[in-house]
Amino acid sequence: MATFRDSLDKIVVENTFDSFYQIIEDRFSTSRYLVPMLDDYGQEIGTHSKIREYILKFHFPTIDDDESLSVQSDKISEFDLITEEEIISIFEDCKNDKSPGPYGLTMGIIKEIFFDNKSLFINLLNRCLYKGIFPKVWKRANVALIPKSGKDLRLPNNYRPICLLPVWGKVLDKILAQRLSYFLEQNNKLHDLQFGFRKDRNTSLALHEVINTITTNKNNNLLTAMISLDISNAFNSVRWSDIIRILFEEEVPEYLIKMIRDFLSDRFIVDEENCFEFQYNVGVPQGSCLVPILFLLIADKLLRDLNTDDKTKVIMLADDILILTADSAVYRFSESTKIPLDKVSLG
């Protein structure tokens, strides 16, 4: 049997782990970007550690949510076992040298573990599905804060948080994402006018839909008004209880609901450099494979609520919203756009 060092030699050809971790460390270190900020009470936050904690807690908040995340069933849910082929197909889409997350295991190392003992690897993941458990150790995330170009960095919303999660957990994460996506697409659970995060539905198709709508309106002697909106803090505003409720409403297989419930619970942000960690209970961890699909479920409810008027069409590309409304005169647009704009603001 090959030694662990032999396995590492297969993965690391040119770059050493020391140089690799230096790259990762640079991504975590935002010292050169962070500037003094004012907290919610108007007091200046002076130290690098406190500024970073303030930004992270802005993006990963804790709220009072009385609704339970529990799945009301003690029975063992039926599910298709995870297979060797399913895992290999996931590996084919993953690069070996992407960021390893908190524990330093790259995808290359995870692959070596799998090929060294496939049955152990597969049985572990199937045991997670059987128990409805997403291990806590895979839910602790380091966060890279990416400053938004040209924005005021004194404001916490002008940093984009990317969660660097344990890579082994990402395998299970991706399995859940693929299975949920397959169920939703096969059962026509997602709106046709949502073009984000979906296979074979991209920006070009969304643009084609816009052009067709404008052309149709013109042929009917109608003018078209377009309003483009971007939902502020869309991903870190999603309530977990809303996700679980929608999963039930869409009759998603119970084993997936159990797994997603556990996937969302007990999530921690960890900052080892500044010696703090905290738990959050709202929002979805950007960097997870499952998150875009969960966001689509929330966005789908908004789309269905907006596309009820023959004169108005609402198109979404992830969290970007385009409202197209048709009318015979320009002065009527203020009235025809009022209802969809009100619904978006309330949503």
C-alpha cells in the first residue's frame, strides 16, 4: 500500500504545500483593505480583529426565528444509495488544488482517500443520508472577504464573503445539490423565467426572452418599460425556516429535507487568525454547492407572485430582477409598475 507521502507526491508536482498555503493565507488576510468603521451605535471600531468580526457578523447574522427547523418524522426515509459512479462524476468536476478550507485537505487528497478505500468513503456518506446528518465538523467555515471594486470599504456590505468549507463535506454537499436540482427540474418545480444557477439556462437565453417580449409588444403597438433591480444582501437574508417550509410545500423527498435541515443547523464562522468564532442562523453560505439551489426555491416564490399580469413579465437571473411591462402610453407606466415594485420591496 502506498504511503501517505506517496499520495501527496502524486498531488503536488510543482508547488509545495508551503507556497499553496501562503496563497490561501493572503486571501484570508484583508489587513491591507480594512479601514476604520462605525458600529451600529456610531462608535468607531478601531482594531483589525474587531472590524473583521463586525463585517462577518453583518454578512452572517443571528435572528429570532420561532419556526422550528425540525422534520416531524421518526421513520427511516427511503433513498437511492450513493454509488461509486456518482462520486467519481463529482470528482471529475472538481479541481485538485482549490482552497482546502479549515482543515487543509485539498480535493486531491480527498480523491486519494477515496481511491485507496472506496467502500469506507461510500459507506460513510450513505450513513450520513441514513441518519439525516451533515457532520458538524464539515459546517465550520473560514471566510475570505473580497472587497468590491470602487466601493466605500467603510461599509460592511461592500465586502463579498466567500466561505471556504471543508472539502470532504463539499462532496456530500454536491451530492445533495445534484439530487435536489434533479428533483426540481424533473418535476417542473422551478419557474421558466428563472435563468440563474440552472443547467442549459444562461444569460443568452434570458436576453433572448427579453428581446422576444419587446418584439411581441411592439407588434401589438405597445411600448415596453424595463426596470432592473438587484436584491440587496439576497443570500444572507434567507431564513432557514422558509427554506424548510418550501421544501415541504414542493414535496421534496423527505431524506433530502432531513439532510438540508441538518446542513443548515449549527453552522459556525471561524477566524483562527483573530481567535474568534460565532454561530449564525440566517442566510446561506456562499461557497457551498447546495446554496444556489436553495436560493432558487426562495426566488421562485417571488417569480410566481410577480408573473400574474398579462402586461407584466418578470425575469430573474439568480438575484437580479428585470421587470418588463407593456402599455400604450408612457404616462401609464408609473401605474403599471407600482404593483410589481411593491411586491419586490415587500418580498
